[in-house]
Amino acid sequence: VRDFAQTAEEMGFHHLAAPDHVLGVNVASRPDWGDRNTSKDFFHDPFVLFGFLSACTQKIEFSTQVLILPQRQTVLVAKQAASLDVLSGGRFRFGVGVGWNPVEFVGLNENFHDRGKRQEEQVRVMQALWAEPHVVFKGKWHSIEDAGINPLPTRRTIPVWFGGHADATLRRIAKMGDGWMMLAHPKGPEAETAFATLRRYVEDEGRDPNAIGLEVWVSTGEGGPADWRKELLYWKSIGVTHVTVNSTFARGPHRRIAGRTMADHLHAMKQYHAAVADVL
């Protein structure tokens, strides 16, 4: 993983992304489960992974895509994120989601059913802890009695981006987010409508839509260099600020590459960067 990160940085990529799952199910006891998030799937803890990679790299940024925030303890996550931000020199962008797998929530002793509303309060708690050395907070799920974390982030804040595509997620971004990681729609009218909806919600909150980042995933699993370039130019034309090359994802509109080795993925990344480098 060190070699992968260093090679990506040398190629000219701006950030590395990592997903988050703590538990994977045993499909032997769940014959109807399918192949999503099983015990065969390998996930490094993102904070440990990025802490390690921050010492192996110089400038590439790190982004969780996404960390399932409601299944974790909020104050502990705020501390972990702040520590990573400091150790990496401010290179961390924090993507959060609400998750979909109740098995993880049960194992981590958290409530699956209130995860969306609780996430909103979690972000408020973290933002308060990152901004001030001492915090007094009383919410529905959290209480902090004049205490704080140390170290604080380098800029007294960490960018919080949201994954997901529910209307409640878009409203949450408009209220308190720094960006949206949009994976649900391919290029075209659906994506444009979703972005327009988010911008309208942001304006309703009295914030500047241009200050909210937009991220999409692309893959080298379909088409060739000319197609990838055309797709990137399209996304840029409708306001997308971040494009992640993820050639392993195969759900919804996304297609993965056939190869599964590190060499296969590095080759795909090199091809993609060569195709789009001059229009980034």
C-alpha cells in the first residue's frame, strides 16, 4: 500500500480515497446475503491507513469515501480526525456517510434506525471540538461538559463531505457540509438535476453554492482515453470539483476493470492521468 500511494503521488494524482467497514458478515450463515460487505472483503481502518501513508508521502491528500460516522463514537472520531490532520500537515478531507448494514451497527453497539438524524448532530459536535480548546455541548445524543481535544486541527476545522443521495443528505450538506460525494448518477440529466437541487438548498441556507465541492467517481473499465477525457470535461462543465478514478467499483452506473492486481490498477491510473492531465 505504501508503494501504491507513492506511485500515485509520483503520477500526479491529488488525493487517495479509502472506504470504511468494520465488520463483514459470514455469508455461510446468510445464504441470501449476496456479495456486498462480507468477511472476505479487506478494509484497513482509514485513520490507521492514512496515518501510515502520511509518513510515506509528501503532498497527496487523503479522503475517506466514506467513513460510516453513526456507527462510531463521535468524540473519538473527532480526535482521530484531528490527529490525522496534524500528522499529515492538513491533507485530510473527511467524507462521511450513514451506512446501510445493520450488522455493523449491532456489533458496534449503535442504533441503526436513527443514524441519519444522529449523524447531523455528530458533525456539529466534531466541528465544535475542532474549533475550540474547550466545548460545552448539550444535544439529543451528546453531552460535553467544558472539555476538548488536543491536538486541534491545523486550521481549526476539517472539510466534511457527505456521501449518499437521499434528499435529507442534500439538505444536510446545504446546512453544514463542505461537499458532496455523488455516486448515484451517471453523467446526464439526473446528475445535473441533483446538483441543481443541492445548489438551491445551499442558497436557502444563506450559503454560497460555489463554496460547496462536488465529487464523482469515474472508471477506466469502459471506453478509452478519448472517452475518459470527454467525460471529465463534461463533469467540469457542470461544476464538479473532484474526480476520483475508482476502477474497482461495480454498482449502479459504475464498471470495474477486469484486472485485480496492483499493477493492473496502476496501469489504468497511468492511462487515465495521461488522457486528462492537461485539462485538470
